[in-house]
Amino acid sequence: MRAAALRDDYPTRPVRVVIGFGPGAVADLAARAVGARMSAILGQQIVVENRPGAGSSIAAEYVARAPKDGYTLLMATVANTINAAISTLAFDFGKDLAPIALVANVPNVLVVHPPSGCRVCGS
């Protein structure tokens, strides 16, 4: 990927951004917004492709197995890092994929029903 991305003529064909969630998901919306801007800057079509399933691991494996030419990118989320930490994947998330840019920072909140109690805060 690095050699392809550093070439002066990159990209010479459409670039795919693969997302592990369905259309309308937060990652999908972010990829489409970023893809539109990338397309305008690069002068090449950016195609957003949804490959939902397995907490985004299907999409991540697909991109990990794609040619390392910079034309197949993954819109990774926290789900990918969690899956890599707790599951045995058919690829090495840390070695087979390389980060390019932070696109968004999305806060997460864990909510429980009050009678279940909170072990962290004691309420």
C-alpha cells in the first residue's frame, strides 16, 4: 500500500472503502462523507462497499486478503479492535492492516437497568 499511495499518479482507478456494517450505520455515513471529499480531492471515484457480519470481521478479513495496492481500504471501528482482542481471527489485524487516518472519534456509553446495580460506581 505505501508504494502505491506514494506514487504521483495514485489513484488511477476507483478506490473501494469496505465497511463491516450495513448502509446507514455510523461507519457507513462517515465513509460516504469522507469518500465524497476524497473523490473531489483525488479526482477518482470512491466506492463504498458494505460487507456486514461478525462484528465487522468479515469486511476486515476481506480487506486483509486484498492486494496491498491501496485500492481496497477498510473503515475500521472499535468493533475491529475488540474482535482482534477477544477472538481468533483468520488474519492478524495488527500486521495485515495498517492505519491511515483517524476519521472520527465516537464516544461510547454503557447503560444498565437500575436494579441490576453497578459494580464500578456502587449504585
